[in-house]
Amino acid sequence: MLEGEQGMSPDDEIFQDILGALKEEMSRIMRRCVVPGGPAFLQPSVWCPPTDVFETHPDIVVRMDIAGTQREDITINIENNVLSIRGVRREQPMFQKTAVSRMEIEYGPFEQRISLPREIDVTKVEAVYGNGFLTIRVPKSVRTSAQTVCVEIKG
């Protein structure tokens, strides 16, 4: 039999588990490194929430997972067709931690910048925050606009 055709030993299984965990951790780190303004490790205090951007017939929709963030801690601006979402998620000390097995929830300031196409109507942008998701609808338009707008969040 050739090597690799036999069953894995318990040590091989442990090794594979460790490699899998390392792969997941490296993927998470690499996702955090791709933020506006450079690598996240050069900006350790800012994190980038998971965000979906897609189009519907009338709108460009941005949906961001920021559960635990207070609405008043979020600001949304559009300037030169760049949507900027900034905020802070504050850790609520609910438990006296004695040991930690896993810490994946990010706290502190966050920022996401999204380039929008020129054909949008910045005067009719809507934002709603509910159930931990911020949803922003940017209507498409045939006219162009280079103004700066601050968006009010509903919900």
C-alpha cells in the first residue's frame, strides 16, 4: 500500500484538527486585514463588521451585522459617492470572566467604506437598524450628485 491509503492514526487526526483550526484562524485574520486605509494590524483599534452589498431593481442595498451596537453610536455619511459607516460596539460586562475558551465578538470602534456608483440619489437614502442589522437603501438615479449627506437611522 502507498502512504496515505491507510487509515489515519489518532496523532494524524489531532494534527488535522489543529491544521483545520489554524486555517480558520488565518482566514479570520486575513478578512480583518482587508480594511480601508490599510491592514487592520496597523489599525488595531478599528474593526470591520460583516457587510453585504447588493442591488435590487430600484436600490443599492448595504446590510451590516452590528448586533449589540446602540443606534446613537452609529453615523452614516455619503461623500463623493463613498458610503462611510462608523460606530462603536461597547462591551457590556455581564459576567465575571475567570477563564476564556474563545473570544470572537469584536468590540470597540468599527468602520466600513463602500464606493457607490455615480448614478445614485443621495437625497433619498434610508437607513433602518433592527434585530442587529443596519440596512441602508441607496436609490439608483440617472442624475449624478457630488454632495455630502448625513443619513438618519430609523428603527
